[in-house]
Amino acid sequence: MKLAVAVLSSILLACSVTTANPVNPSATTDVESNTFPTHNPNGIGISGLDTLPNIIKDLLKEYVKIDYDRNQQKIPHRFTKHQYIDQQNLVKLLGRKIKVLEYKLRENGGSPEYDGEIQKAKFDLEIQKSKLADLGRRYHECESRYNYFKIRLQAINELLDIGNV
């Protein structure tokens, strides 16, 4: 940031120095001279600067579009990631619940009460594992698209930084 400020300051300084006409003290008739800078038609103005090459313009347009797409992808990416993590935790919790129920079943000598709960928990665990697999696919698809946009933006940044366009 400091570098950008320094560069802009030096450009402004160079423009202000080069666009002002020198004052000839003997040519002034007033005792007080006008210190306001006068317009120099030969000075450098915005129209005198070279326009950006078309390839740079195209890269900037592509950058804006891809940056927009990446920002649009952030929301489903984060949402799916949190759903996936929550589902992983639920599957782990159900696995622990089954182990606790199996332990209680052994402790009570094969009680049918725990046997039914274990079967129900195992069935629920299979359903939740299926949901986890589906969420995993969706999360990895979102992550892949999001990373694609990030990589494209990095590539465009490198092209613009290097100037090898």
C-alpha cells in the first residue's frame, strides 16, 4: 500500500512540475504575481496516456467475471462444508451410541430391549452414512468449483503482474 501511495505521489509531483508554465518575473506588470498554475496544452493529460492493450482489458474483464463467480460459489461452498462436518459428527455419535448399547447388552446378558435399540441405531447409522456420502460428493464438487475460480484468479493476477500478456 505504501508503495502504491509513493508511486502515485511521484506521478502527481511529476505531472504538476511538467504541466506548469514557468513565470518570467520581468514579464509581470503587477507587484503580486499569480501563483496559480496555468494550463499547458503541451502537457501530459489523460488523453495523452496510452490506452490499455486489448489483451489487458480482456484479462481484467475475465478477472471481474471470475471473481464474481467465485464470490457466488462461496455461499454454497461454506454451507455444504458445514453440513458435511455436522453429518460426520452425527455419524461418529451414532457409532458411539451403538458401542454403548452393545456394552449395555453384554452387561445385561442379552436383553431384547437393547437388541432392538441396537438394530434401530444401526439402521439409522446406515441412513446417516448414505447422507454423509451424498453430502461428501456435493461438498467436493463445490470445493472443486471454488478452487477452480481461485486458481484462475491467481493465474490472471500473475499475468497482470508480470506484464507478459
